[in-house]
Amino acid sequence: MAAKQDGVKAWGREASAQEVWSRVEAVATPEWREKLTSWWKGTTEKGVLFHEGDLETDSLVVGPLPLVVSGSVRLKGLLEDGHAADHTLLVVLGNLEVENVATFSAMFIAGNVRIRGLLFGDSLGDDVFCVGGALTARVLVEEHHHLQVHGALDVDALVGSKLTATGRPRRTLEPHEALLPGTFNVEDEDEDGVTDSTLDRKGLLAKLRAGKPVLADTRTGPVEKAIAAVREKVARGEKAPRLGLAQKKLKAIPEEVFSLSGLESLTLDTNDITELSPRIGELRGLRSLSLESLPLKSLPVELCRLPALKKLSLRYCKALARLPDAFGELESLEELYLDAMALEGFPEVLTRLPRLKKLWWWRFYKMTPARVQALVDGLGRLPKLTHAGFFQGELVALPEDLAPLAQLKQFKLGLDRIPESEVKRLESALRPGRLHVGY
């Protein structure tokens, strides 16, 4: 029978650390035992709970005394440690099979580990989950906790980074991509959903303890899910499908995207895409395209011939020094966002765009008066332009000649810093009511 240990079941008899260590020395590899040594010395002064043979139960809570199991551990539910002590220790000399694990201290498994759901480790970098054999799990959630695996690794997804293993998880995901709502905090979101999140430690632990589901469907990644959602909308006959693939760690546009012939809006912001596939030209129904913060050095000719494209954002494309000559073939383009510091002066190709109405310039840091004057002069050479603006950064002074801006219906000034006298001078150069200060 299991005794009580400070409110939890004590699955074993009390024994001396010296007695139990002799059993530990007989199993596993020297490397695994060596890693265990420092945790053993720091937690076993008051004795050890020793369980002879296999341990099978619904759930298991470890602490305050260290627990050593000479056989394997099989649990239907949650394995948790850290009870009633700053540092606890679980040592399993056989295998571990469990639904979920929540560890905040040290666990050492000599054999193989099979976790049907999630392994959650959080110890501010002080402790470890160390596996002498192989590890199988759906998701590993690492919050400053060391995960060490000496054998083969079969893991669908990792949330975190402190994993030492011979293999790698099939993908690395953000909390909102791997977990269900109630287990993460939303840090940023857009029209396509959550784009940035942090782990909600208390929320995740509460759901684990209550036996509630915590894992999202990780069999398909966030990119595949987003593409599948667009296909479902098209199948339902919905119009104007959007596809948001921002912050997805992409190095190229997925090939599946080019089969979405009815796609009208595509967002690829903040990925590692250095070159756009010429197949972008196959998305002939595309009306809006956002390529913000991509390390692009050039744009393919095929993009410049998208017949329906009305809005294009190239904000923070810091490596894009010039626009191609074919850019003037964007016959439907009405609104354009550009990085003022990246481009080499005003792109004259913009004067060939027949329908460009709005042109927004971003990033004004250490801009020379001559460069700013070139932008102002260029705006004056766009006969269809009605709206323009300077955003983000600072200017000590605006150019002397602001007359080219007089034709605009609205000029937005969203700089972080500019003298009030310059703002008033700009206001005087425009028709009354046409200056908007702010984003």
C-alpha cells in the first residue's frame, strides 16, 4: 500500500541514499549515471523513497523526498514533480510511459520514455529531464528547462530551445501553434489570427492537473493549416480568400500556395525569404500582397505583371535597393508602401504606374536633406497621386521646396521626432486641412 508523504502518495519505502545508489549503479550508461550524480548528492541527504519493481497508477506526484523506481513507470494521466520542496528528484531505472509530464525539478529515466501527449519543463534553467534511452512525445514545451536525450528522438514539435539530443523534433512551433487557448498569452495578432504568443504557465498547469486537453493538432503545421483553411473557404463558395503566412519561419513560398488560383490577399511578412519564386505570377487574382521585413534583394518580373494587384507593401525590406524596370507594368497598383532608407533615391519607374494613388514612405533615420528632397520631388511627378506620407524615424528639417506636395488631398506625417516649426511649414505648403499628423 502507498503511504502518505506531505499530502501525496509515497510510492515506496524509505531507504538510505547509499543503499539505493547501489541499485542505480547496476543500470544504464556511465554517462547517464554521471549526470545524475550532482542531483543525487543535493537531494538525498534525508533519505530516499524506493519502489521495488514496476509502478502503475493513474497519476504520480514526486516530492518532497526523492523517488527511485527499480522497474518501469506506467501512468494513465499526469506525472508531476516539485511537491513541497525547492528541488525534487525522480529516478526510473526502467522505462516511462505516461500521458503528460509537468516537471519543475529533476527527472532521470534510464530507459526509454513514451509520452502520449506533452512534456512541459520549467525550472529557470536549474534542472533537467534526462533520458538514457529514446524519447517519443507529441510536443516538448521547454521554458528554461534542460531536456537531455541520449537515444533516438521521435517528437512532433518543440516549443522552446534547451533540447540536447541526437535528433531534432520535426518542427519548432510557437505556443499558440502547438497549444490550445487558455495555455498561452497573446502578444500580437492581426487579421489572420495570433502571430506572437508566450506560454501561460499557470493556465497550462491548471489544464494538465484537471486532465483537460492542451494540445492543438500538431500533425499538420501552421502553414499547412492556413492553406487548408483557404481551400475550405473556396470550397464553401466564399469570395476574396486571404492567406496569412507572416512569421512562419519560411525560406520560400510553399508550392501549395500557387495552386490557390482564387487567392486575393497574401501576407508573407517577417520570414527568411530571400528570393520570390517566379510562380508568384500564377496568382493572377491577387489584389493585395505584403512582403514586409523580407530580406529581398530584387523582385521577379512575374510579380510586376500581376494584373489585379492593387496594394503592395515593401516596408522594412532593407536589402531592396531598387525596383525593377518591369515594376511600371503593375497597371492596377493603387497603394504602395516603401522603405525610404533602403531604396537608392526616388524610383523613377513609379512615374509609369497609371493608377498609383497612395505612396507611403517608412524609416527616416539620418536621411540627408538631398535624399528627402528627392522623395518630395518624385511625389510631385506622379499625376494620379492623392495621398502620401512619411512614417517612422526623425527629421531635423524638411526640404526647402515643398511645393510638389501641394497637389495632394492628404499628407500624413508620422515621424517620431520633427521640430514643430517644420510641421507648420509643411502645413502651409498644403491646402487647408490636408495635413494629418500621426499614423
